[in-house]
Amino acid sequence: MGTSTSIQATAKIILQNKQRQVVVVSALSGVTNLLVAIGESANKGLNTTAQLKKLRERHQQLIKELNLNLTLDNYFSDLENFLSGLKKIKEFSTRSRDYILSFGERISSEILTAYLQDKCSSMRIDAKNIIKTDSCNPTQPNMKKTGLAVKKIIKPLLNQGKILIITGFIGGNEKNDYVTFSRGGSDFSAAILANVLNADCLEIWTDVNGIMNADPRIIKTAKTIPQMGYKEAAELSYFGAKVLHPKTIEPAALKNIPVKVLNTFQASHHGTLISNVTKNSLKSVTYRNDTTIINLYSTEMLDAKGFIAKIADIFAKHDSSIDVVSTSEVCVSITIKGAPAKELIAELKRHATVEIRADQAVVCLVGEGVQNINQAPAQLFTAIQKYPIRMISQGASPRNITLVVDTCDAQQIVKKIYQKFFKK
């Protein structure tokens, strides 16, 4: 979603297959970032006129190019009124942020629905009324309530032969306020709906030919992975592969629904099929920057029980997710995404000496049975022997070997690993 060409290509894909009745859309490219900036400006009491003009013109230009009879005045009026109130109270709460960000998908879904209007029996659905979130954790779907909403609203429309255009990235909480999933969450929205509808297949349409065996921006010769397992795809998406939202796989895997990752602009390409069928082979090398190592040194660990559990509770208390863990007799090394909160570090210091190493990257070699592939670990470390390795994780998962390295070395390490295992 983003240009008249992509809207037209999307419509063509929808109309090519009558089974594509449920379509989940994202915002136009770049719009979510613009909405975040607008919200932050309003919170600071700054003038948002220029930003709103840019937002309006972006969508109106698309409507003009597609020759649509569509007005979005009500959306922009609602947004402007909300921002006016936000400037006065200067309280950019999660609720306010989610409401502002919801406009991206709400507007893009209107545009696609309008474009399809004379081509098929299409209908727009606001996911706030369908995908219901958990009262204790609003970023997680309540599958039972979502299932009931789908049964009541979605299934009768499908039985009528409607093609439903549903807003991605957003859901509704118990108060029916807008809530948003993390960035790229339209994939996750689609997976949730595939799960409750017991779909035959979940298709994720992007701008690349499926999941690649390396980042094509770094490795120009990277190739599409034709088939892989659910757990391999989950590992890749979590540790850097940006094609899928990290949470996408689980709802589909729970119902054994095959996932196809395809290219909107090369619809005939086979892309990547993700299912419960895979083989022991190396699939990809991926990496993720913006990582921090937290080293904890404490004699409390010696012959003691519950120290790691205590540390994990502290991270949970401060809403900080742990990625990679390595332990010794008196040290625990932990990685997190981004910089740690001062409050987190202060509490950790009550139990251990804390050392912070910023500017790190996680590099993963992923493939089912990677640890059993003949000499894979030995070849890996030989390939990157010139670079300092800050942490190693092997054994926690049978499908990846994880390294933590200095950010400045990450891309070169990826290139070395690719040359060793994938360049043929």
C-alpha cells in the first residue's frame, strides 16, 4: 500500500482468486511515522498544520491518481479536533497514541474499498469491532472474544460473497477504544483472523520475493527460501528478518495454516511457503542492531537457588524483554533490545555488579537441526575468527546459533557467514 500502482496491483491480486475474501491492509508507506510525529508535536503544543497538510495531500493525491469519488474530510476533521484537545492537556497517553495511529489503516482501507467498489462486492470493516484484545495485556488478542465477533459480523458477510477489506494493525479493547499492535502489525492482524476463521491459507503480500537467505541490502546475491518451518520463520522474524511481524507465525501454526510470503509486484513468483514441513538444512543468516548486553556479576549465584528467577522478575517488572542469556558460576549475561531504563539498572545493582555494553548486534544462523549439521559450528567460528564475539548461544534452540557482536562488525560478519554457508 502506498502508491496508485500498488493499489491497482493489490486489487488485481484480490480479484484473481475468489478465495481471497478477507483482505487485511496496512497504512500507506511512511504514514505511521508521520502520525507518530504529528502526535509528538501536538503533545509539545507545537503547530501541526504543516504535518496535517502533508498527510492530507498524500492521501488526496492517491485518490486523484485512482480517479476515485471519495472524500476523507470526516477523518481529517476528527484527527484535527483530537489534536487540538491533546495540545491543551499535553497528555500523550497510550490511548491517545493508538487513536492517532489508527487513522493510517482506517484511511487506507477506505481507499482500497472505494477502488474495488465497481469491480466486486467489497465492504470495509474496522478491526476495532472484530479483533478484541486482552484486558490484562492490550497488545495481545483475546481469541475467544475475537472468535465471537468474527462469527457474528464476518461470517454472515462471507456467506453473502462479500470481499472484506479489514484494517490491519489495530484492534479494540474492552472499552472499545482503539489499540495498536507493534509496528508491522498488519501481518499479525491477518494471522489472528486466519486462526479464528480456520483459513485454508494465509498470504502475506510484500514488496520482496518471500523470505531471503540474507538481507539483500547487504548480500546482493541473496536468494528466496522456497520452503521453511514455522519455528524457523519465527526465529528469523524475531532476530532481524523484516519481512514478517515477529508474532505472525504463532496464530497460523496453532491451526497448522500454511503461510505464503509473496511479492505484490511479482505475483507470479513462488515466494516462500511456511508450514509444519521442513528439512534439516541451513536457511538464512540474519542480524539485528540496537542491542545492549547487561553483564551481572554476583556471588549470590554460587550454590544458590532462584537468582536467575529473581533477575527475570526484575526485567519483567520494568517491562523489558530478555533476548539472549548466557551464564557462568558468578555471571549472567543478558541482551535486550534498545537501551535499558535507569530504573531497571538501579534495581539490578541491588543484587549484582552491573556492566553495560551498548552498540551491540545479534547475528543468527538459522536452520532446522543446525547443531547437527556436520561441522557447522566449527565452520562458523572459522569464518569469523578475526572478529570479537561478545556472547554465544547454542543449545537453547535446535534451529539457530546466536552470536552477539559489536554493531560495527555485524554486516561484515553476516557477509563472512553467507560466503561460508550459502554462496555456491
